[in-house]
Amino acid sequence: MPAVFEIPEQRSSARDSSHEKEPISGTGKTKMSETQTTDNKAFIIEEELKKLPPAPGVYIMHDDHDEILYVGKAVSLKNRVRQYFQKSQQGKRGPKIDYMISRIDHFEYIVTDTELEALVLENNLIKEHRPKYNTMLTDDKTYPYIKVTLNEIYPRIVIARKLKKDNARYFGPYSNAGAVRDTIDLARKAFHIRPCDKAVEAGKTEACLYYHIGQCGAPCRGLISAEAYREQVGKALRFLDGHVEEVIADLTDNMMKAAEALDYEEAARCRDLIESVRQIGEKQKITGTDGEDRDVLAVAVNHDPGVLEKDAVVQVFCVRDGKLIGREHFYLNAEDCSSPAALLSDFIVQYYGGTPFVPKELLLPCELPDSELIAAYLTSRRGSKVTLRVPQKGMKEKLVEMAYENAVTVLSRDRERLKREESRTAGAARKLAELLGVPSAERLEAYDISNISGYESVGSMVVFENGRPRKNDYRKFRIKSVIGPNDYASLEEVLTRRFERALSGSEGFERLPDVIMMDGGRGQVNIALGVLDKLGLSIPVCGMVKDDFHHTRGLYYNNKELAVDRSGDVFHMITRLQDEAHRFAIEYHRLLRSKGQVRSILDDIPDIGKERRRALMKHFGTIEAIRGADLETLKAVPSMNEKAARSVLAFFREKEGKKETHL
């Protein structure tokens, strides 16, 4: 199997992005980084279109925030993806599609062996990511399987839409439901498999019509033994497993005889059955039938003569519930690429040491030198047994080969771009750590506040890991304790809630940042340091200082401002981080405003909900009338009680007191 051999130097492919998994540490002999970035300079669409392979596969379109816009399949990726960007097609596809294309910032693709695999993978990815511009099925149906009910004494062959762990044997999925039904019908007739699920009642009543026309052995009447019936089922399993030559030969013979006898209807029926059998016999490996979680790994190594630094790419296919739902690839710059197996061992320890999820099984291209030790380590991380397997045949072996082919594609076509992206992402994070003099800046958290005159104040927390957004870890905060436009107090509330949840072990908050990046200078930094000191935490806090035009100027750390090269990767990374925190806060604030366009001062009164607000306005007509009402009048309003009435009185008295104080 070619999964770890060296490849000659070539040039460049399209961008690959991760699926929100934890990134790798950049420490140690092997430096790694995910290849996704939000920097447009690293992905030039015109250049990447030239590198597309003329092979079947799936393409994934992203916008500039790395959201997935569209997932599609192609017989030839080179021809299909290029069509999106041809000027001659503009205006012919409709305004919606033209608008989607205008939003495309970058794309990625996965090469498959057949169009069928591309079709099934497209279906998996659409259901997993639900892209905005894909047509979504509301009934959540999927492609059909052929199911052999081996959990029954007398198994049946039926069509199934979902995989279940019921000891049955599944084949598929298949893209043509008609071909599945034809094949099931043929298998039942050819191997005398019962079509019904009647209970076995030996000696009772007559056998059904299927027995009399020679299409069933009538196990429900005890006319065939379980052993003889199971032998027929075994033949059917071989047929469904792809050994279809004998059946196709028989059907071809019948078709020719029918044609000679001028029975063209029967000849056409045999012809259609042959096509259905061939479609069922076509293998695909995008979806397994065991429903397990596993990762498939392969490494491609490039030895460029005359270059001291050697390159490699590790490809990780993510299989969840038996379905291939995504992939990641990682660029490696290692001192020694002479042993791909050792390289893969180092990668696995670093990668799964930082990710919260460890699958049940890893499929690998070769045996690792310390496989038992690594398996024990992964088992301790997962909390249950993890198996490292090197498949030698079957669909699993084909899946490893496909991962290797994609790694080769990435490495051979994308070497220079991967290096640039690594410099802009993980490389920038390392340079930031050096600039601040801290051990690591792998995980950065930035905070921002958004409000309009104190109305609907919200806070945002965005996370960058290895210099790229980790959107699964973004968090929104609705300000609860602060009244009015007080950004410092709002920041204090947000930070306190965030790190109190971390200390209590709340899910999604347990991982602490390497550096906290505040949107501002001394004031914001001191707020964060005060919160950390109160909670007994020690985390470096850095301010992102802005100039008079609200643009990033530099960094504020340890009571002094640090100059940052405006043309360097560190400056661009912190600018992206600052812009992302601002964007995320504003989007949340807009969302809340859109939900609360119809707003009343009564919404701010404790114990007054929508029903009581409507009742008060219906009874009094105006806010001024409510303000002037006494306790007994308020209590008499439908749905009100004494507690709610006193809340109304207290609220307006407090308002009057504040007004008098200001006067």
C-alpha cells in the first residue's frame, strides 16, 4: 500500500479547512499547523482554479468568515468548480446563485475514486453542515441500504434507510433506490429468500403463492430446514457482497434467448436487471455499515534535494457514526522525514493530546514503532479502549489509500501556500509569544462590548487557536448587572462570569487561554487583571491599543506599549482577532435589537412579563397613567398581584429619585 512513500516535488491545490477540532501544539521537533486561515492573500481563487484535478470528488465553498456556503459533487472537479467563476455564466444562474458566488472567499475539495462516492460524501456533508445554499431535505431521509436480517432464524432481504446496531448485515448506501428494489427482488427470486415476516408454524395451512411459483422455500410452514435456508442466504450474501459475475452471466444469457425468441419485453427486463446488479456491485467506501467513530490517517512526505527542511502533510479523515463527514490536513516541517511511521507517531501524540475527542479506532497506513504505548495513551485519554489498526484489504484499506491520495494532492500542489498560511497563523502565534515573553500564545481569547446608550448591552468572547478562529468556542454574554453604557463594568461582569464557569468546570468554559487579549489599553487590561486576581488566576493579559481612527496601533503589556510591525504576521493576526471580537459582539447586539424592536419601559420592571405588560397598557392606556396609579389600583388589574404591583411602584419611584438627583 502506497500510504507512506515519498513523492516527487510538484506544485500547489485548493484550500483545506478543519472541522472545528482542537489544533496541535506547535512545540517539539515537529512543527504543525492547520492550513486554514482567514487571510485572503493566502488563497487566490484564479491561481487555485488552475490546480484543480480532473477527478471526481466533492467541493466545499466558504465565505470570508469560513462559513460553509455550498457543498457540491463533481465528475471532474477541474471542470465543475471552474464553471462557478466564468464571467459568461453571470446573470444566467439567477440572482441567488450569483450572490452566493460573490460571497465565495475560498474553496476546498476532497478527491474520491468514483462519482458514486462523491454523491454519498456530498449527502453526508450536507446533512452534517447544513449549508445555506444547499437544498435541504426536511424529512431527514438518506440513501437506501440493503439489509439482510441475520438476527432472524430465517433471514429476509429488505430495504432500509438507517443503520442500526441490530446484528443485521447492511450493504450500501446506494444512490439509486430503484436499482436497490430491483436487486432485492432479484436476490429473493434467485436464492429463494422469503419476502414476508410470518411466524414459523410448521404443518399449518397451505404455503403461499411464492412457494408454488418456486420463489420461496416456505420456511413459515416448515418446508425447508434452517440449515438449508441459511445456505441460500450465504449465497445471497456473496451476491450482495459484489460477486455478481454468475448472476450477470445468467441474466445476459436469458436476455439473448428472449431477444432471439422476439420476446423484447422480457429482454428489456433482463437488460434493466443487469444494469441494476452492476450498480449494486459498485463499491463505495464513504459510508461504513458498522456505525463506528474512527479517524483515518495517512502521511505524504516530500524530499526536495538541496533543501534542509523536509515537508510532509498528514491527512485525517473524520468518520462519525460510520459516515465520512469531514477531513483535516496538517502541514509538518520536521528535521527528520526518513521514517514516516515515526513522523505519524509524533503527530498522533501531539494531535490527540490536545483534542477533546478521541475516536474508538484509528486506521493507519503502517505499523507504528511504539503502537502499544500510543494505544494505551489514547485509551487513557478516551476512557475506553482505542484500537490502532492497519487494514490490509476491504473498504477500510481503500479508505486509507484515499486519505493518502488526498495528502499527496495537498502536499504536491500546496507546499508554498501551506508555508505562507502556517506563517500567518501558527507562526504568528509563536511570534506573539516571543514578543510578549510568554511560554505560549496558542490559544487567545478576545472580549468586546456592544450596546446603544446602554440598551441591550452584550459581551462577546472569541477564540483564536494557532492563529485561526475556533468558532465552536465563541461565547455570547447578555449583560445582567450593569445599567447604562458602562463598558468597564460590563467587561468586568463578562470576565467574571467566564472564569467563574471555568473554575466550576462548566462545559465549554473549562479550557483557559494562554493570553487574554483586551480590546483597548490600560483601562481594559486593569479590569481583566482585577478579575483574575479576585479569582486567584494567573493569565497574561495584553491590550490591543487603537489609534485615533479606531485602527489597531500596538500592544499594551506589563504597563508599557509595545510597537508591532504593521506589515508583519503578528499585526495582521491581532487585527483579525480584534475585528472578529467586534463583529461577533455587534451581530449579537443586532439580533437582540431585532427581537426587541417593540419595547416598553415596563420590560425593565421585575415581575412584569408580556402578559402583565399587555394587561397594564390595556387598563391604563399610557405609561403616565401607570406611573400615577396607587397600589390598590395596580393590584386590581387582571393578572397582577401585590408583589407585581409593588415592583411597579418601586420602579417608578426609583426613576423619579434619579431624576431629582440629576436636577
